[in-house]
Amino acid sequence: MKIITVAAAIILNDANQLLVVRKKNTDCFMQVGGKLEPNEAPELTIVREIKEEICCDIQIESFIGRFETKTANEPDHQLISYVYHVTLNQMPQIEAEIAEMKWIDLDDQETRLAPLTTEIVMPWVKSHLLAQA
């Protein structure tokens, strides 16, 4: 099985909604982030990808962990994700390969979401961030 390794961001707004993006020619919304370059540390990848995809500088709040899930758009691939909770230093805007961006509620049932978002990110936010609120 082929493996795709990415860095992915958990980005929340003041209403505790999650920022997700949809890349061009795909159906699923997913976390902002992307593939690691050769010999690139995941924390550098997340900074670079957020700058490229939504034109923002960020503050990394914490490293959440390394997770394995199915991919959203590539059949027969395993996704390894290094997930970070980050805050944006400005308002996001679409760039690069991003077709659409939106803020979703943590109990969203309407949006087609990537496995990483539904299996890892949403439960983590509910149990770690909202539990402390």
C-alpha cells in the first residue's frame, strides 16, 4: 500500500468552528495542510502549506500527534498525518490548489469530510479543547 505523509492543521474560530478546505477537482473537505517535502520537518511543512494554501502566518499552539487514516481522494493509499493545533495571524483567503474554504460546526453532518477530519480532528477538538472551555 502506498503511503502519503502530510502535516495537517486544526484551526478554530471564536465560535469553535473548524476551518476546512476543498482542493480543486476533489469532493472532500479536509484540514489545511499538505505533503512533506523530502527531509522537511512536519512543523516546517505546516507553516509553509498554510502560507501557500490560505495566505496566513501562524502560531503553532501544540503538536497533537501522528495518526494513520484512509486518504480522502486517493484510493489504495494510507495517510500518515502530523496534526498541529494552530492559530492564524490574519484572515484566511484561498490560494494555490484550494477551490473552496469554509468554517464548519463540530457536529456537521452535511459536508463531505475527509477521514482524518471525522475520525481524528473533530473528536480531538471536542474532547480536548471544548472540554476545557
